[in-house]
Amino acid sequence: MPSDTTDEQLSLVASRLRSAASVVVLTGAGVSAESGLRTFRGATSADLPPDMRTLWAEFDPAKLATPEAFQADPAMVTKWYDWRRLGCLAAEPNPGHLALAAMEHALRRRGVDFTLLTQNVDRLHQRAGSSNVVELHGSIIQWRCTETGTTLTPPPEPMQRFPPPSPFAPGALLRPDVVWFGETLPELAIATAVDALQRCDLFMSIGTSAVVHPAAGFIEIAAAVGAFLAEINAEATPVSRRVDVSVRGSSANILPKIVQASQP
Ligand code: BV8
């Protein structure tokens, strides 16, 4: 049953952090909102200018984030991903990212297990100093050859040609190394996630609409092993009533407070 006040909620999460032996955090696009990166879904208004609206309010995921879309129009899809890639490179980690990195290092110093599962492709967690990051949906910073699967990190400037030719095989293209709808997640990422979830005693879902599977189902693995379940999100999601505590607000504002309150 969620508790009543934000102060109580923050103390509850902080006290669970203090006593946890194994922590799993699942993050989504909301964590990067304060870095200026648009989320895919969530609270928005159709009255907002296009550069403030969620991505899927302006663009059709079926036409951009599927293998079929890439096959139908590789130039348009790669151009869109290159635009987003440059946005991610220009963005800076925000206090929420930094707090999660501080949380990881504080917990590790005490011998506590910590795994950060992220659906984000922006690499901001790593740039903030998080080290044990599992990229469930890949990375937009890295691209890969459609023939050989070899990856490379393009330079931080717009690509020259769309679709970009692959340097690894004649006639092949480069595509973003992300997981599109209908594609399976990297095997190692899933195995690492499930392993961590099966032994966690604290699970936190942060800045995610909790609708994209399989990540949206991870909470049930943590619940099955009796973990304490917490959510931090700007608005209610399908897991808000499932968790033990649901904190409503910005992760950039709330996470530093929780980390501060969890110091021994
Ligand atoms: C797969 C690509 C096996 C990269 C993305 C079971 C049931 C139903 C459907 C399915 C199912 N299993 C599989 C599916 C299909 C599909 C799916 O889940 N569809 C959903 C939409 C119903 N899943 C898949 O296809 C997955 N693959 O399962 O493989 C398979 C394969 C073939 C056939 C059968 C099985 C692959 C999923 C990967 C999709 N990739 N994008 C890119 O372009 O970036 S999706 C996209 O959504 C992003 O990548 C993102 O990572 C992901 C999740 O979104 P969130 O991170 O949660 O972000 P969102 O914007 O939605 O929410 C932000 C939240 O933050 C909001 O609630 C907002 O209020 C809040 N917020 C805002 N600001 C703040 C904040 N919170 C805190 N602080 C703030 N400041």
C-alpha cells in the first residue's frame, strides 16, 4: 500500500536502500528528461511546440523503430536516428543520473550488489559514472553493420550519407545498434537482468512508462522473490498500484534526496 506523503515515501525508500543486500534499478526515458531528451510517451500536451512533445506524439514508431521501417526507407530511418544520436551526444547527465552513480558506488563500498538496467539508449548513465549498466535496448551512440554485425562509434558530427554505407562489407549499411520493436533483446542483457532480478531484495522502477516488454515484466520477477518494490515517476503508470511505494515527481529532483537520506 503506497504511503501518504512524499517525505514518508522518501524515507521509506532510503531506509530500504540502507538495509538492502541486492538492488536492481530499471530506468527509462524519464530519467533523461531533465537532460533535455524527449521521452517517448507520458504526460504531454498537444498544445506544446513540437520540440517539447513526446517523440511518439510527433513520430510514428511503426515507421521509424521497426526492422520493416528500416527495410522500407533506410534513408529516412537512419536520418531520424542520426538526429537523435546528435541530441544524445549534446546532452549532459542530470542530477538523477549522478545520484544513481553515487548510489551504486556507495552501495558497492558496503558490499551491496547493484545492477542498473536501462531501456535508455543515450549512454548518459555511463557518462554520469555508473559502471554496472545493462543496456536492454542497445545504444544509439554505437551503430552496426547490417551484414557482419560489427559495431563502430561514428564521430560526433552529422553522418555524410543516408543511409550510411558500412565500411565492413560491400553493399551493406550501418544501422543504429538499438533494439527495434519486434526484435529480441541482446541475450546477455536479458540473462544478466534476470539473474540480478532473481536475487534482488529492492527493485526500483524509475522514469519509465512500464509498457514496453519484456522490461515492463521485470517487476514480476523481483516481486516473485519478495523484493521491496518502489517506483519514481512523473505520473502514474501500470505498475503504480503494484509497488510498495510509488513516488510521484521528477527523478532529477527526487533521486538526490533519496541518496542523501540513505547515507548511514
Ligand atoms: C521483444 C528503440 C521478443 C530504440 C524501443 C508482451 C506484451 C505486449 C507486447 C509485447 C510483449 N512482448 C513483446 C511485445 C512487443 C513489444 C512491446 O512491448 N510493445 C509495447 C509497446 C506493447 N516489445 C518488443 O518488440 C521488444 N522485443 O519483445 O522481442 C519478440 C520478438 C518478436 C516477436 C515476439 C517477441 C523490443 C522492445 C524495444 C523497443 N525499442 N525503441 C529507440 O528508438 O530509442 S521502444 C522505446 O520504449 C524506447 O526505446 C524506450 O527504451 C522504451 C521504453 O520507454 P520508456 O523508457 O519507459 O519511456 P517512455 O517515454 O515510455 O516513458 C517515460 C516515463 O517517464 C513516462 O511515464 C513519464 O511520465 C515519465 N517522466 C517524464 N519525465 C520524468 C519522468 N519520470 C521521472 N522524472 C522525470 N523528469
